Amino acid sequence: MEAKLKQQLPGTLQVLVDEIETAAGVEIEVGQVAAIAGLLPGRYGGAAPTPMQATLCFGADAKNAQGIRLIVNHTGDIAACQLPYSVPYAVFFHELMHLRRYVVDRVPIIATAPEPVKLPRAAVENMLEHQVIERQYRQYGFDFPLYTVARQAWDTFVQAEVGTCNLAILQAWTETQLLNDTDVGEEVRQAAEVAMERAGLLSLLRAFSDNVAWLAKSPDLVAAKQAMVALVYAFFGQPVGDVLMLHRSSTGEWTNNRLPRQIRLRATARGEMKVFQLRAG
Ligand SMILES: [Zn+2]
């Protein structure tokens, strides 16, 4: 990243930039653009404009000798704030963390997946990445409570068909349970429970978010991502065996692999072991 830009970042973010660039062997290209086409509907209500977006290009797409490019485009200022982040550089941090996960932690990316209506691969990918990224603000010196879903979303929830769930509901539920620690967090969780009980989805959703909560804390980052991906496709009754994931090796090559049949992970504190058995069917 250009030295002039980097110097204006908080110290913890300068260290983060160095760490990502060292692992990738290239600099992060930060550029201002007129507008960013939202790939996906906004997380926080419909068509909110996207102020920043990280892009990872690799292989032939990178069009350079290193085979990798890291880009963060922004429409205004890298210090920009956008709800739910009320602190300068918090959005920029979020985008850097997307890059860090793929390049430093080398967590796999969903490359090919069954895409029935309303289960776009990029939306599943982002939803799962956010479960880990959002938890890391405090470690990097940002001090604000997580607030991803407002109570109103549940109070006004209308279900098309009892017993059916879609990705938007799954995401809102999971974020409500796991990424909501404001003083109204408990109230929002209760509103979600009432709405989902009525919708006949409560026990299914609770099992899902309990698993994700466990996985998001596991030190086995690669296996945790694989298990989360398996859980989402299994949740929607999709064949997990059809999912391919791109994985960056320690030498920088990318390979495309199926999910392992068995995924073993440790929990953080107690060394507890969990094994996810996949059904390929
Ligand atoms: Zn994101």
C-alpha cells in the first residue's frame, strides 16, 4: 500500500497491512472509484450503497508474475464510517480482514456449489466469513458493540410459507444470535425466537447457530470454514459432495478440492474435539 495512505492508518491496521502484504508477496492496491456495484444485496437493509470492497485476484486473473492481486476500492475516503460501524477505519478494517483470512489464514473459498434459487455462492461465502471477521474488531483496538440486526427486522417478519427457510432468514438469525452484543441484543434475540417459533424453524435454526458459534471460535481455521460450509449446504438439503473449495497452499498455489468426508476440529479452551461427518449425497 502506498506509504502515504498507510501512515494515516491506526497502528494496529498498519501492522495488519504489513502482515497481509508479506504473506501475499504483493502490495495492497487501494483505489478510489466512482461507485461500487454491490454484488449482493446490502447486509443491513436492501440497497445500501457499498462504500468499500476488497477484491482478491489470483492465477491468470491477477495478470502479474506473482499470480495474486489484492485490491481495496473505495468511493470516498478509507476512514469512512458506515453503519453499523461508527468508528473511522472500521469499514476499511473489515475489508482488510477479508483479505487476511484468504491470504494469511489461508481459509478456503467456496468455488463451486449447488446454487438452487436464493443460495448464491458469494452470499454464503460472505455470510460465513463475517461470522469470524466481525468478532475480531476488539483484538485490533476497535471498541464498539456489534449490532447487525435490528429488532424491527423480526417484529415485521412475514413468512411466505411455514417451515421454509431461505438464506436471508438463516443469515439474519445467525447474526442476531452471534453478532449482536449491544444493550438491546437480548431483546432482539427474543424477538427473533418468537418469530422463528411461529415460523416453525426455531429448533433447526438454533442447532445451526450453536454449531457456527462453536466453529467460529475453533483455532482450526481451515477445518472450521469447511465445516461451516458443509453445515449451510446440508441445512438446505443440498449435496455437500458437490461443493468445491479453493485453497491457497503455503507456497502460494491455489487448488480446488472437495470437502473432506470427515472434518475434525478442536474447541479453543478445553481442547475438546468435534468431528463433523459429511454425507456426500
Ligand atoms: Zn464483508
